[in-house]
Amino acid sequence: MKANPCGKSVYISRREAIRRSLYGAVGMLLAHGLSLPAWAVTELPKAKAKARAKSVIQIWMWGGPPHMDTFDMKPDAGQDYAGPLKPIPTNVDGIQICELLPLLAKQADKYSIIRSMTHGINGHETAAYMVQTGRKPGDGEVYPTAGAVVSLFKGYSAGYKGLIPPYIVMTRLQGRFSESGFLGSRAKPFATGGDPSQTPFVVEGVVAQGITEQRQKNRREFLRKLNTLEQVMKGDEKLAASAQCEQAAYDLILGDAGKVFDLSQEPAEVRDRYGKTKFGQSCLVARRLVERGVPYVTINYEGWDTHKGNFQAMQRKLPEMDKGMASLFQDLAERGLLDSTIVWWGGEFGRTPYAEKNGTGRDHNPGGFTVWLAGGGLRSGFAHGATDEFGHQAVENTVHMHDLHATILHLLGLDHEKLTFKYAGRDFWLTDVHGRVVKELIA
């Protein structure tokens, strides 16, 4: 019995009560983004430019990597600025990078270094928002990240058929803002959790610690036997939709799709080449994901906020980064995937050229820093722009974040000046339309 709007009591059958409860449960699933491709947005602006890239792998250097100790070294600036690390030549004449990156030095012909990035925002969260969205914070709206935009326009609404979500983050989300912004759950990234260097790689909701595949199958069969409601209510559309959701979930957990996270399928020598670290194995998973056609993968690489102990941290982290990224390049190139995959390396800003904390650390530097790009129609073996003699400010061919976004979207066949989304009753631009495609970076 329940009260109707007029205050009178009405009676509903038990079956009807179950039916309404079921509809409510399915509605909650859809509201929280656990829907199938059938419920994705279907009407979006069509891409007019020919796409040269299909996927993006973003190496997110959380904390801000020191450009002067990696890809924009200033050996003539003096010890107080240059620090103890030395540059080495690469396989491209005139380009030098840090001595702790010998494997990437051998593959400099595969990427372009942008040494003139700038945005002027000094705080981690606000700078990360700028780099991820291409927008300045503070106008009252939360804009979607580049990954969310790509997920929307290259995901299920654009014909993506995979059970793996179109936007994956390895292994936890990047910041304190919503990656999907006002796009909502339809463009929300799937964060794997876990550690791919561990066996098994415990992926949130896909791989359960200590539960075998056979036990998962037994559980599913037991639930199927208990599900008498489905037999009673055959032909019910919403119940069928719920069953479809369940089928897709189990196909991901027990089927071939979920095996993309199973690194035991890779030869031991391949895993060793990437490095048996969280970052190295994340690079290997990223390669496996783009092989499956996943449009956007972010590797959230933590530990780069080096206010103190910067040079000691570089001794640990740069060789780790070198192995993982060089192996990723090697595999993408050998498998014919580099031409269709953009690799984007960078953090929320760079570091200052002068040392702090008794000469052991570097502070935030948003005035001039380095990002580099590879693959997907980008020019390779090229260094674009420059910072001043001390590495403090971008002074030549400066590139802003909205320019970088425009360039990446262009290579994906998306015109950044025409991407809009109806939100709160009006159309919002998804990107900063003042950005320009940096043609010097395009092959």
C-alpha cells in the first residue's frame, strides 16, 4: 500500500512493487555511468578534418618535471642553475637531453620537444586544470579534460565498440577536479587502481584479489539460478537492458576484453625491458590498450614535485622513465601503431632553474617549461621554441596549453573551434577557441 498524490491509499501487487524497484535500480545504474554504448550520446558534430591519429597516450608527470634536468638542459648557465646532471647527444644532430635518459636519446628521431610551453599559473591544482582542460580556472564552470573530450567524440557515440571504456587512467585520477567536467558520467575516465607490476594486476571491478576465474564463473551461474524474476518477466524491455548490462560486465571480467590487463600474457623479456616498476608496466598496459583501439589512456606518473632532493629523485626516477617510455616507443613503432597514436609527455609546469632547500630542490615554474609529443602525424626529431639562457621564461615560439589541445584535437580529426556541448540550457565550447593549431609540429 502507498499514498497517491491526493492523499488516498492505493494498493499495488508484489509483482508491481518488484517491477518498480527494478526500474529504479536500472535508473541508478544509468545515472552513475554504468550504461552500455546504447545509451551514449548519439548526436554530435561530425569531424570534417581527416584524422591522422586514433588514440592518445598521455604521460602525466604529476608534480611538474624539471625541464632543465630532462629535455631543456642549460650546461652553460653555471652550476647553481644547471645542477650536477650533464647533457648527452641524441640520434638527432643538435638535440641533447639528460645523461640519465640514454635509451630515449637513441629514439629522439621519434618525438618533438616543445621547449617553450607557458601558462603562468603557479599552483598545482589550478595549473593541472589549465593543462588538462586548456582553460583558466575561476569562471564558475568545470570544463572537461582533453581525455574526456576525446572520449566523447571518439568513444561510443563515434562507433567505438569495445567493452573496455574509451578513457582509461592508470592507475588513479590526476587531480582534485572532475576530469569529465560538465560532460558528466558519459565521459568520465575509468581509473584502474592497483599496481600493474604486481601479479595479478588488481583492476577495480575487473580483477578481484584472491578470486579465481572459475570461482567468478561459479558465482555467476549461482546468481543466474537465483534470478527467477527474469524468467517471470520475459519481454520486459528495462529488465532486458539490465541483463545486457550484466552480460557486458561479465564479458569484461571473464571474457577476452579483460585480458588486456593480464600482463602474464606478455613474454618475460618484454616485461623486463619495460622495467618491473609501476610506471614501466603501466606503459606496457597502455600499449596493449591502444592495440585494442582504446582512444585515450593516461598514465598518472607521480612523484615529480621536487622542492627538495630533486637531483637524488632524478637519479631514481629518470632511469625508470627511460626504460618504460623507450620500450613503449619501440613497441608502438614495431607494431605499426606509432603513426596512429599520439604520445603526450608533460606535467602541470616545469621547475625553476635556481635551486632551493640548500641547493637540493627546484620550485614551480609556469613561465617556461617542456612538453613533448610523438606519433599520430606529428613531426619527429625536432625541437620547437626555447627558454632564456637560464631556462626560466619561454622566449621563442611560445606555445600555450590551448594551442597544444588544438593541435592534438586537429590530428584526431576534430576542429576545436566547433566542439560544443549543450549544458544548463545553452551550448558551451569544449575548448578555448582562441587556441591555434601549431603547424610547425605537424609532419
